[in-house]
Amino acid sequence: MDSVPELLSFAAHVFEKHGGMAEQDDNHVMALLPPGLAQTLDLPEEVQLGGGAMPLLYGSPVLDRLIRVATEEIPLVFGRIEVPYLKKAGFEQLIGQDIVFTNGQARVTSRAEARASYMVLTCRYVALSDERKEGLVEAGMHESTGAIIEDLETLWSEFSSEIYTPGKVPPHFPVHLEKAISNAMQKARVLTEEKLTDFINSMRRRLRRDVKNTREYYEALRKEMESSLSRHNLSEAQHQERIAKIKDLPREMAQKIEDLQQKYKIQVRLKPCAALRFLVDVVYVMVEIRFRKYTRTIHLIWNPLSRRLDPLVCEQCHKTTRSVHPSIEDSRIRLLCHSCA
Ligand SMILES: [Zn+2]
């Protein structure tokens, strides 16, 4: 499997920021790491990621370790969102609407008020090509599961909030956030691609235009040089020299086109740069799932910010999903996304 290019530049950035040297190519990163960093990342001091060596993909353990190192330096703000109202009843109707369990039966057994923590992660993207474009994207998620919560980045500000002063942060926030941040970065990558659509199209248009101009230029040059061959004042040596030059034109043109492709190649770097973490009072909705002869009880979260049930994450690939496919593994119900099922 090929490594994700954005993740390779993310890795290169983490290496360099922590005293390593990194060189990124199309499909891999070569790096020399200081011993301490190599140990933290559980990598050799001289390492290649991608390009036939260790691939760098969403969900891979090496990415988790890179994220852990990178997020140690992200400025964090902790707070609490005050919600005026928590839903008391009628959760049954939300099953099949907010979350669908295909082929399985789901029954609400009880509810309880609880506290959940969410994060809005801000990532900076930089796209490098013939021009440079940069900006910010935000993705929100439930911290312990890593489920991406649509529009959380705008919803939270509609409520009143309290920011905890450093040293007074309550101990409700989970420590391990690698999966959540990995999911958020994946979401940020999709958002970045959307934001860069015009930029990417414009670079492609310019490349097509320049390639077309180059072809026309060389075609005109060839014609001109060919017609000059018939002039009588050329010595035999000059004549041979021109023929050789004409023969070399296709190679020269291919080289020019290759240079243009390099010039307009787009490299996108994405890195997390700030995080807002907050506690929210939510409702845990206990649900008993029956599938074949098995049952399993899980809790869903009714989120007062979005006023709906939060999505779940696939228990295999960690992708956020509202369409849950129960399957049996080791006499136990596992909840999977559509593609894993
Ligand atoms: Zn899945």
C-alpha cells in the first residue's frame, strides 16, 4: 500500500522539529533521527518511511507515535460548555434516524446523564506549487472514541462556555488521543482538499497551457530549422550540425515538459496547530443490540450541541459511521462500518 503524501510531509516536519534531518521524495521520506527521538518513535536512527519500506498510513502504529510527539507541542485550551437542556425521553425514535443498525435489532434500555469530552482540532495546511496557498481547517471529534462530530467546530460557540485556567483543569479529559487526532487529521485532509480545489484546478490549467505552448514552440522551431536546411550558403558541417539539432528537438521538448510538471506539482503539508478541548453534559443512552443469537449492550451519546446522537466509530477501521453493521467475531457482536462489513 502506498503511503499518504500528506502524512509523509507531516512525518518529515515532526523529524525536523525534533532535531532530525529529513528528505522527502514523491513516495517516501528518508531521515536521520537523534537517538532519543528514534527511541520515542520506536524507529531506527536511519529510517525510510514509504516507498517499499515501512508504509505510513492512517491507523498505523508509527503514525500514532508521530502524533503523540507532535501533539505534545500543540497549544491546548480546556473548557466546559454549558448546555441549557438535556433530552429526557424519546430516544427510541432516534435509532433508525441518527444511527442505523442494519440487520440487527436495537432497543433502548435506560438513560443516564454523564459528561463527555470533545475536541476541536485546528490544522494548518500549506500547498506548495508554482504558487503557495495556506489556510486553516477545523475538525471536531468525541475524544474517547475519535468519532468525527459534524459541525462541532461551529456549534460549540453558540453556547456559553467557561475556560479553565491552567492548573485547574479537571481530570475528566482522556490522556490518549492518538486515534482521535488521527481521525481528525483525516477529516482535516478532506476539508483541505475541498479548500484547495480551485488552487489545484488553476495549477492544472496553467500546466496544460504551458505544455501546449511548449509543444507549439518546438513545432514552429522544427519547421523553421527544416526550411533553413535548404539554404545554399550552409557548409556540409553546418548542415550536419543542424540535422543533429533537429533530431534532438523531441528530447529537449520532453525535458522542458518534465520541468513544467515539476514546477506545477502540488505538495500539501498539513499539521495540527491548536486544540480546544471541552467537557459537555450529555445523555448516555444504553442500547441492547441483538444480532442472530447474540446480544451486546453499548451506550450511545445524545449530544446537546448537535441535538442528535453522536455517530459511532467502526471497531475495525475507526472510521466514523452512522450506519452500523453488526457482525459476529469470537461469539461476540462487533460493530463495523459499511466497507468493513
Ligand atoms: Zn470500518
